[in-house]
Amino acid sequence: MNNIQKPTAAFIGASWAALMVGALAYLIGLWNADMQLNEKGYYFTLLLFGLFSAVSLQKSVRDQLEGIPVTGIYFSLCWFSVGAALILLTIGLWNADLALSEKGFYAMSFLLSLFAAVAVQKNIRDLAYFPEEDSFDKPKITHDKEESENDSDDLKL
């Protein structure tokens, strides 16, 4: 992939905003829900599992596109994990004693969070190809033995 474009600040901001809105809406809804603690834990764990599996799948797909080897078993597990998170959420909401509008709220905020997590991961990966434009000095890595010895002398008490 030689034609990677630097993501715009607007897209980066929109991706982070979508992730925050989706995840916070889901979590606030969960906090205010009239559910037993074990049900809240189930839905919270599904959000974490879904976010991790979506980011892992995005990374695997991107690795393959860039020619970085990804084992078939890991790639399959990534797809399985995303599917499992979606199926488990569907089963949980189907059997939940919630109003239909609440079920839709949880489903939409969950999907928004997964989509946004993929977009944020893509932006982070894309930005890694571009040199930082910061004006501050970065730590200098040297392999000069004499300079390293002088630096270690400064650290002695």
C-alpha cells in the first residue's frame, strides 16, 4: 500500500468523537438501566470484547493488505470474535426485559462504537507513516559507547 494518504484532522476528530459518543452512550445507558448487576456486567464485557475484536480484525486486514504475514487461524479468530460479539449482543437483547427503544439504543451505540474503533485504529495506523511535525526536541538515541558512559555518570548519586 504505497498510496496511503494522511487522514485529515476533521476525520480524526470525527472518529474519536464517534467512539466517545458511542461508548459513553452505551455505558451511561448501562449505568442507568434497571438491570441486575450480572446483566450489566454481561453487556459491559460485550462492549470490551467487541471493541477489541473489531480493532484486532482491522489490524489483521491492514497487515494482509500491506504484505505483513497474518496466520489463517488468527485471521479466522478475529472474524469469529467480531461475529460472536454481535451474536451475543443480539441474543442478550432479544431475551432482555427491555423496551424496544432501549434495545435499539444499545444495538446502535454498540455498532457505532465498533465502527468508530475501526476508524480510530485506521487513523493511528495511517499517521504512523508520516513523520511527526512537532517542534519539541525528541530523545536522541545513540550507539556511541563514550557518550553512553557520560550519560550514565550523570545518573549516579
